[in-house]
Amino acid sequence: MDYYFMADLNTLTLTAKGQAQFPVGWRRQAGLLRGGPCDVRVIDDGRQSLLITPRIQKRRGAVGLLAHLKRQKLPFPKVERHVLPYK
């Protein structure tokens, strides 16, 4: 193994019950700081490797934004339209 890449490796400790704590950097990047479901697939490479991918959580989006904008007292200023030079 090339020692240059050793800094990129993280250690994952597995308990006797099968519980694990993933590295904080990976959980932050995957949006799993508070935990969440992950899909685990076995890769048949002869080294018992696992492919762990977080499940994509459905985002709520802009829930309530339209109602909030309708409650505003001041109207939005009129937008000046212009023709693009290539049309």
C-alpha cells in the first residue's frame, strides 16, 4: 500500500453486536450527523468489501413559501423587461 494515501483512510470499528460509528467527516458530507439509513452492498472482490451508500432523504423544499409571500404587505417592484441583443 502506498503510504501517501494512508491519510485518506479512515478506521471503522465494528462492535460484537454489529454496530458501527462512521467517521465524522463522511457523516457530515453524507448528511448523516444525526444518523440515518444506509444501503450496504457486498462487493465480490475476494476481500469481503462493502459498498455503503446513504439513502437520499426526500427534501421538503420550500414548504410554506407561497403562503408566506402572499402575506407580505408591500408588493414586489415591477421588473423591467429588456430584449436580448440576439433576438
